Amino acid sequence: MKSVLLFTLLASVLDLCSNPFPVSPNIVLPTPCKMIDGKNRPYACEFEILNINFIGANNEILAKSTGNGQYIKLPKSKAISSSLITNGGSLFYTVSVSFRRINRASFSTDAYTLSKSSITDPISPGETSVVDNTIKVGANIPDPLIRPNWVTFTMQLNYSTSGQPTLVAPPQLLMLENPVTYAKMTKPTYHHDRDRAEAWRTFQLSVNFSE
């Protein structure tokens, strides 16, 4: 009996020596993400954008963005609505963004913000605008089998008809932001708005005016 107890005690001591600070299986370490300069972001990115669907009349998916920099061309005739002005007009499409939480928030917030920009790397005030600042997202990292989060909005594309029809400053970037984290990552230390966002997606948007 004594030898059994001695063996058990010795095994416990050896295990403690090899693992002096064991990690609880319930603790999920954050997955870092990179900033534009290649360095780790000081606060782990909360989200990953999966797909962006561009939707027209009758809820038809006209195009899908699955990665950065993809070319998206939408047919004019499939816009959900349109309007005309002198020397131009506007086309309206539905945009649906699917995203998933990959890290817990570094700073808690009541709601997240979806912003857009007509350039791919905004750095100055006024180069971004808010699409929706009321997005609610659960605090916990979901099981991979659970459906992702979705946020949907109506996108307005303005165009000029002086000469050939041409889009005027179409959106090229969408960003999901935690407003608290965004405010803490101040300029000039964090120069690029994309580095301050929890997830972002760039794309090259155009319209086929003959379709």
C-alpha cells in the first residue's frame, strides 16, 4: 500500500515539474491577426468576413465576394430600384455580409459598426462613412456548425451619364468595427483605418449598363 502511494505521489510531482503552469482546457487563447505593416495587431481581431452577397430584384444573388480585391460587376437591369437626375442617376442593390466571431472582444461594446469607403485604404477623416452602428453580436466564440452572423443593407451606386455611363465613387471597402477598440487605436500610431477594424473586405465594383 505504501509503495502504491509513493508511486502516485512521485508521478504527480513529475507531472507538475513538466507542466508547472497547466493551461485550463476551457481557456481559448486569442488568435492574432496582422496589420498592414505585417505586425501583430495589439488586440486580436474579433471577426472574419466570410461572404458578401450582392442581391438584386427578386432576391437574386448577382455576385459574391469571397476574398479581398475581387471584381464585382452588377447588371443595371437587376437593381432593386433606380432613380434619375440630370446627367446621371442612382442604382440600388441589397448587400448581405456574413461574418463569424473568431476571438472574444478586447473591450466590451453594446453594438458594432459596419462602415464603408470608396477607397481601399482610408487614412483620413471623412474617407469612411457609417452604414450601420446597431449591429448586435454574441460575446462568445460560436461552434463552427452554428450559422454565421449576417448584416444586410441597401447600397446606393451613383453614376454619371456625361459621355459613357460611369459609377461615381462606388464603395470598395467594408469594415466591421468595435467602436471602443477603434477609439483606443488612435492615430498617428495606428494610421490605417483597416488596422483599427475587427474585419474588412475590399472589392472592385462596377455596373454593366447594357444588361
